[in-house]
Amino acid sequence: MWCIQLICAYIALLCLMRFFAATGLYVFIVVMIVAANIEVLKVVQFSLMIHPIALGTIFFAAAFWAVDVLTEYYGARVARRAILIGFIGSLLMLMCMILGLGFKPLNPAQIAKFHLSEAPQIQSSLLTIFNCTPALLLSSLTSYLISQFT
């Protein structure tokens, strides 16, 4: 699965660059950063590794590669812009999701009354993913900026 995820990410990068040039890579970087920040919560054990690994590392690596490609083909100025767009996109996504957590969900009786398919555990699942501590959020976004600009 890890290899398939890696190959799919790199094929997507190449396709977006081919069809949309730098703009496609901007989109790719934002999607990879957002996906990585969600997937990083899932820790997996690979048979070849001694220690477990956070799954989001594949998408972070793909975002780094996209910035390298932008630097090579379009220059450092365009790559710096992509880094900031990725940062702002991730921050905006997290802000929207955290604000969405503030809405009170329907209770099971209301869900049944309106014949909705929403499961009651969705709110708790969203809380698990997006109700991150400020320290975790700050450290994640800061490490992204520092590592990308380095």
C-alpha cells in the first residue's frame, strides 16, 4: 500500500505539472500538506522498519519534491510562493474544520426523524482529527515552513 500511495502521489504530481504547469504544482502542494496533516495521525508499522512511522510522511515528501521541481523549472521565487501557498492552504483548511467543530450536531433522534444517513460518531471522529492542540498545530506549521525554506 505504501508503494502504491507513493507512486500515485508522484504520478499526480507529474500529471498536474504537465497539464497545469506551476499552478498545478501549487494545487498539488496544498493537497499534499492538508492530506499529510490528516494522515500523520495514523501510525503504521512496516515490515522493513524497526519503529512505527506516521503515514503522512509520504505526502510531506511529495510536497518537498514538488517544491524542488518548481525550483528547478520555474525558479526560487515561484517555489517560495508555493511554500507560502501550501502553508496558508493548510492553515485555512484547519481553521475551517476547527470552526466547523463548533456547530452542534444533530442527536440520533433528529437524524432518524429526518431520515439522514449521518452517523452519530461523525462528530467524535472529526474531533479526533481536527481538534488538535495549539502546540501541535504551531509546531507542525512551523516545522513545515522551516524545513521547506531550508
